[in-house]
Amino acid sequence: MTSIKNELIGTWTLLSYIEVPINGADSIFPMGKNPKGILIYGADDYMSVQISAGNRAHYSTSDRFFAPEEEVIAGMNSYVAYCGKFEIDNYSAIVTYDISNSLYPNWEGQRLTRKAVFDGDVLCLKSVEPVLSNKLMVNSYLTWQRVEKVEMASARDRFMDLKQKVANQTY
């Protein structure tokens, strides 16, 4: 049996981010319908995630420390980032993050838990408990596509081509 950690290790790109209010209201796309994101799980039990709205506006200044307040607020509200250690309960498929750094400072020192479900090279992460988001209690659903397998297959194909050329001495 393969452990969940072995399945998680690697780099993932975001396909969708949806929040479902527990009050029955319509689903919300907090980063729009075309979000961008990357999620990295390391073999050393550290993780990092970056998620942004797909249509983020650039600041009106090139000095990131002196952008107008309304632009900074819009930038903060269109980005999620945190990192830290992670642990996995293989029995329940629960991934727990011990947050060490976060764009949202209130998460630092906190634990976030997600239920992991795999479908081939697609990973679905669901919040285990509802979270407060934009004044609503919601369950979040994030869907990720594995990055490495495509890149590793491409590298393997290049290696096999080179190996064949060496064998045929056609390089």
C-alpha cells in the first residue's frame, strides 16, 4: 500500500478554488474562476502554497512599500500564501499543516487541516472544519494537478532518446 505522503510529495498547480457556505448559499470563487496557484510538498515534511486571483491588478508604483492603501488591500485580498511543516494521518487521509509563515499573520502558529482525495494526478483538498471567509462560514475545496509527472516524463523521454542515439552512435 502506498502512503499518502508518497502520493503528496511533489509540486501541484491549482485547477480550482471553491468555497461552499454552510448556510446553503451559492458557491463562491474567492480568487475568481481562473485562480493561479502552486502547492509544494517536500520529502522533509515541509510545504508551501501560493494562491492568487487570476486577474490581479498591478500596483500603480514600482515601490512595493509605498503602494496606495486601496491597492495594497486589493492585493492582500487576492492572495493566499503560507508554509510550514505538515503531517499526514494515513488512516483518515487528513493532512495537517503547522503554519510557520503566512501572508495572513493570524494563521502563524495555527494548524490547518485538509482531507486529501486523489484521482490519478489530481488532488482534491477539502477543509475538515468550516472556516470564516468574507464573513461566512464555508468549506473550502481546492483541486490541484500534479506538475512533476509531465516534466519527469519529458525528461525521461529525452534521456531515452539520448540513450538510443548513443547506442546507435547517431549523436
